[in-house]
Amino acid sequence: MRQRNRTSPAESAAAGAAETSGESSTKKVEETELAQLRFMRPNRSAYVMLSLFGVIFYGSWGVYRYQYDNLPTPLTAEHAGKRGFSEIEALKHVKTLSGLGPHPVGSDALDLGLQYVAIAAEKIKNTSHWEVDVEVDHFHVVTGANMLHRGLFVGKSLVYADITHIVLRLSPKYSSEARENAILVSSHIDTVSTTGGAGDCSSCVAVMLELARGISQWAHGFKNSIIFLFNTGEEEGLNGAHSFMTQHPWTGTIRMAIDLEAMGVGGKSGIFQAGPHPWAIENFAMVAKYPTGQIIGQELFSSGVIKSATDFQVYKEVGGLSGLDFAYTDHTAVYHTKNDKLELLKAGSLQHLGENMLAFLLHTASSPVLAKVEELGEQENNAHEQTVYFDILGMYMVVYRQRFANMLHSSVIMQSLLIWAFSLFMGGNRAAISFLLSCLSVITTWIFSLGFSVLAAFTLSSISSSALPYISNPWLVIGLFGSPSFLGALAGQHIGFLILQMYLSHAQSKREQMLSPSVRASLVKLEAERWLFKSGILQWLFILMVGNHYTVGSSYLALVWLASPAFSYGLLEATLSPTRLPKPLKIATLLLALSGPILVSGGSIIRLLESLIGNAVRLDRNPGGTPEYLGNVIVAVIVAAVVCLTLVYLLSYIHLSGAKTSVIIAASALFVLSIAAIWSGIIPSYTEDTARLVNVVHVVDTRGNYSGKQEPISYVSLFSTTPGKLTREVEQMKQGFVCGKCETPDFVTYSVKYGCWSNDDSGSGWSELDIPTLQIIADTILENRITEVSMDTKVSRRWALGINAEEIDDFKLTGDSKELIPLGEKSSADGWHIIQFSGGKNAPSMFNLTLHWGVRNCTDKLDRQRESKHLLKLRTDVDRLTPKVERILKKLPPWCALFGKSTSPFTLSFLAGLSLPVEL
């Protein structure tokens, strides 16, 4: 029989004590881990995160409003004094000039505009300081040819005749040296045929007249003179500036050029082109009261993203001058339409430009160091002497040379790379792989953001009858494209976040493996969150490196978005101790990181988006030539890029917050509401004030393009530079229009790919005597083939001629026995060289064209000639309303507005041509 073991009381007591101690120890460990978990859990509720969103977006909006809408108080003549600038007085000029209605070159209204400016100039002369010499010159140009070879002018020759300018020179009466060094201030009086031009550019002319009045009381102390050029012909291809620079006797004294322009109506007039020499922008930044300007606008303009040109191009390329180019950019969607009107001119707009210009001109006109033309020309091609400039809140302007920018950017790049290299070396393989995975998260963020946004663009195009349904209310873009791109960016970054978590959970250190699974999981999430934040720094570092390599002036944006978050993270989050466990990112880190970038660039980014959306109404340069969805896709891509670039830091805070679901629901709801507003028609695509751009042209075609007939065919063409079909407009007008891509006109300067036409009652309002003629008067084939063509444009003083550059190597144009375009190398575009002509009432209508065929065509190769339709194609314009066009314009929907530009036909156009093969 086995004896049972017995436990003594002492042993029982010891065992009980040990068990109690073990339970107590376990409890303490659990309490410690719970404390650690509480410490590691981010305190980011839905309320906190939504409030954070509100602070960031409201802050950006506040910066935008202060930077672009904070205008000075308009001054009366009494408050401004004899030497100051008065917006109230300047507005009188705007009201008079815009009240003339459209005043293009050759119109009676332009003659009245010139007369008004001349009278105002004479008044300035009569009331000037007695020691100031005021010279008023009525400069008439008989003929000239403008053959710029950059930008919009590739493949073109611009010919002008019978145009007049008013030129005003202010100089000290007893200083002849001052007349030898002048500052040119220029703008144009003429408008396109579709607008009275309150913004473009009666506002500029008004500012110049008021400036001249005030400066006429100061100029007796100047060391340099000031020339005010009120030119005509700008809207026809910068002809006014070209004729002045090539033919006026004062141009040899000009050392600097200032051009005033408008690409909208009112607001702050900012610098969007400066240089090439930095002297002008540096002095402007030093003395201007409300300096406004962004180099990013200059780079977008010069790159061709914004399809336009100003007189400043002539002053740089033809005159070899440096200077500044200003432009009003509010309400860009109304540019060159009936809505360019005085009512949209914000109070303070003219005062803002006037006070800035007055301070700048007084300073530079008194300066003894005004740069010479030769010095400026030497610097023109030196990229290191270009200037980086941007304003902060419209109060201060930062200006520095590109050489300094390169040094600064290179220094930041090298320091960043060294810091990253050191941290990766200290972190070993784990840090290196995490670095690569964080780069992957940036890529997935971009892919998903672009994908979601572009998908929204196609969805919008499928449900909306309008190709650009947000033009009348640009803020819809936030819901239509901002929300999807944000959700896509969040999804893409979250995928990167999960991949980082998966890797980090398998690559923990021995010390971390000693912790409980819950603590380890929390540490992994916190470390992944930090890598996402740092991925934003990596993204902007890459952009800075690329921008610095290609000498992009607006790389300062990458510098700001890199340096401020990096400093904030280093100050509040980083540690040199490798044993320190990661903690949640602080809200203060994000606020400090974004404060600098929002202050410097928040307003500019919003203004840039606003301007690009406004310009979308003119997207289709060849009407119907681009897919309807393209406008939406372009806007979607731009918005997605802004989201990925600017919200990368904010997105990293969402993944561990309690607001993820709330944020997703809010963004989705905003998108759905925006789509619903478009689909239901609650918010119209276009309004009377923000209209769709159309052209209504009565066409008389003698080219034989229709059914092979040679007799004139008359019809009215309706087309739009705003993408989208014209079905709704045609249904409302009920004028017998048929729409499609079959029978669309070629207007020489551009072709209509989609449009509408009506042949009903189109035989009146024109005569066969108005039809231009092209006639071969000689055709000789010796060593080279030379063909002489006589051209009669009849009643038209505005025409465009296309010359087939595949057949013709060179040509000469004469008019009234004067050589207008000499023989010489000619450029071409799409196989054609285009001559555009515009002139006043006394401009010639008879021309001779001498064509020099290419060597390959020395003999009459009929087979090759038959491959092409025309050797020459001609369009002549007449500013006349035929009865049919007049009825259509009366029934034109209120959300439509006529649009004009230098290449657009007038309301009556005649088409003629010379077909191949060419025979006498």
C-alpha cells in the first residue's frame, strides 16, 4: 500500500505566496502594456481630423482671398492729388472706350477711340508741369510685315497696313540726355470684333492715361524719359508693337519695355513675364506697393500651355529689350467675348496697378543706372541670369537670380541625400527596404488618384450633355474631381501602408519581439505611418532634383514643400536614438509642416486651377478637333496632381485615425452631390455671364469643295471653340442647321472639324462683286519654276492666305507696288505657310504673289500635283451682318457668346483657292 504525500503548512503558504506574486506580476505587465498601447494609440477622432481638414482648406482659401482679392481703396482725383493715381478718373476712360463697342482695326469705332486717346494726351500736355516736355505723336504706319518665328507665329507672316498709334513722351524740358534713355510703357486700344474690351484692354489704356497725367507733374526731375505707346493692331498679331519698334524714330532710345495686358477682367494685375535681364523685376519688387507676380505663370506661358501672345514678345525678340509684362487674369472665361464688360471690373483693380506702376516708373525714371540695350542683349541667353520671383500674400515679392537658386537647391539636395544616406546606413536593411516601400506608396498614390479622377471624368462626360459642365461654377471641380482623386490617393497610400506593415511585422528587432503581439502590431503601424509622412519629403525631393537639373524657376515650390515638412519632422518627431520606439505623429507636426507651403503657394495653386479651368472654354483651337472628354480628363489629371502633391502629408495621418470612415463617406457624398447637381441641371453648365464660345459666320465658298461645283456656294456656319456638340443650341434656334463632321469649312488659319451649317436663305447680304479672285498672270519654267499670281481681295481689308509649302519653297508678296514680304527662308506648319493681313480703310486690296517652286517641281508633274487639293487657299473677312446671320444672332441662346481672335473669321467670309495642277 502506497503512502500519500503530505504538504506541510509552510510549503502551502510559500506556494500561495508565489502564486499571488505571479498573478500580481502578470497584472503589472498587463497594466504596463495597456499603458504603452494607450500611449501608442493616436488621439485622432473623426472630429479632430475633420477639424484639421477644415483648418487646412480654410487657411488655403484665406491665403487666396487675401493674396488675390484684397484690393486697395479707389481714390478720387482730390484724394490722389495732381501727382497721384486716381482710379475714379481712370474709370472714366474705361467707360468711354468700352462704350464704343467692338473697335477692331479698320473700324469707325477704332477711329473714335484713337481720337479720344489723342484728346486725352493733348490735355495732359496742356496741364503738365512747366518744366516737363510732353510730346504727342500721331504715328501712322503705311505698311509692314511681322515675321516672328516663335510660339504661335511659326509658319506665319503677319502683314499690316494703314494703322495709327498715339505716342506720348514725357521728359525733363532742360535735359536732352534724358531723351536718349527711355522706358516704354505700352498697351493697345483695338479690340477683337466681338467685345467692347473693358478688360482687354481699355482698362490698360485707362491706367496709362492716368499714369501719364500724374507723371507729367513729376518728370522735371527725371534722368530718363518715359514713352507711352497706345497702339493698334495688337489683336491682329502684335502688329502695333512691331510697326512701332521697326519704324518709329524714338525706338533707338528705349532701354526697357513695360507691357500692360489683360486675359480677363480686373482683379490684381500681376507680372507673368519678366526679363531677360533681372534689373526691372528686382527694382519693381523693391518699390512696388502691392507687388504681384509668379514665375510659374511665366513658365506656363512660355511653354505654350497657355496659347496666347503679347506685345512683350515683340519687344524682346525684335527690340532686344528687357522689362515686365503685366496682365489682369480675373474672369478668364469671358476673354474676348461680350462679357468683357465694365461691370466685372472689381473696385480697386485699376488703383492696384496704377499705384504699383507709378512707384516703379518714378524710381526707374530717376535712376542713373538704367541698363542699356547692349547689356540686356548680352544677358538674354544666359540661363543663370534669369530671375526667380514670386509674391507672398501680395505684400512682399521674393526675387533672386537663377544662379543663386541653383546653389540653394543643390545645397538642399546634397544635405537631404546625405541625411537619407546616413539614416539608411544606420537603419540597415530594414530601413533600406522600408525606404523602397515608401517610394512604392508614392507610386500607388499617384496611380490610384489619377485612375479615380480620370474615371470620374469619363463618368461625367457620359452623363452630362455639356463637355465642361463646371465652367459657370468652377468650385464644382472640388466635388467632381477633387473627391475622387482624394479617395484614390487615400486608397493608393493605404495599400502602401499595408505593404509596409506586412514587411515591418516580419522584420522586427529582438527587442521588439520581446513585447506582446498587440504592442508589436501598434509599433508596426506607427513606424509605417512615419514612413508615409517621409514619403512626401521624398516625393518633393525628387521634384526639386528634376527642376534644378532643368533650371525650372518654379522649383522654389518644391523647395518650400520639402524644407518646411522636413524641418517640422526633424524638430518634433526625429530622434538620434536608435532604441527609441516610434510614437504617433503629432498634429502640431502637420500644422507646422504645412504652414509655410500654404502661406507661400496655397493662393497661387488655387488661382492657377481657376485660370486653367477658365481657359478650358477655348480648348478647341480647331473646333471639333479634340474629343469631348478631353477637357474633363485634362482638368481631372491636374486636380489629381495637386491632390497627390499637396495632401501627401495629410493623408499619412488618416490611416490610424478614427476618421477614416467619416472622411471616405464625406468625400463620397461630395462627389455624389456634385454629380447629381450636374445630372439634374440644378447648376447650369454655362450662363449669360460665363458663356459658351461660338462663332457664326456667313460663308461664301468658291473653292469647289462642295459636290465638285465651282460656282459660289453660300451657307451659314456655326461652330464652337468650347468642346462639345451644338445640339441643344441648334434645337433652340430652329434655323435649319445640320450638324456633323462632313461639310465643315477650312478657314485657312484653322479648320472646323465639327460644326453646323444652314443653307436656308443665305443668298442675300453679299454680292459676287465681293468675292476675291486669284489669277495666274505668268508661269515660267527655266532652271526653277516661277509663278506670278494676282490677288484682289475686293472689299476686304482683313484676309488670310495659305501657301502650300510642300510645293512652294519661297515667295514674295507686293501690294501697291511695295514689297511687303521679301524672298527669304520661310517656315511652315502642317505643310502650309500662312499670310495674315489686316489694315485700315486705306489698306491696299490688290496684291501680286511670286511663287518659287521647289526643285522637285521644276517640271509640271501632274500626278504629284493632283495629290494635293490646293496650291493656294484664301479667306477674306468682311465685318458685315447678313440678314441670315442677324436673325441667328438674335436667337442665339443667352448662354452663348461670340468669340474672336486674330485667326477667327468675321461674320462674313469668302473662301477662294487655286487648285492643282496649276495652268495658265
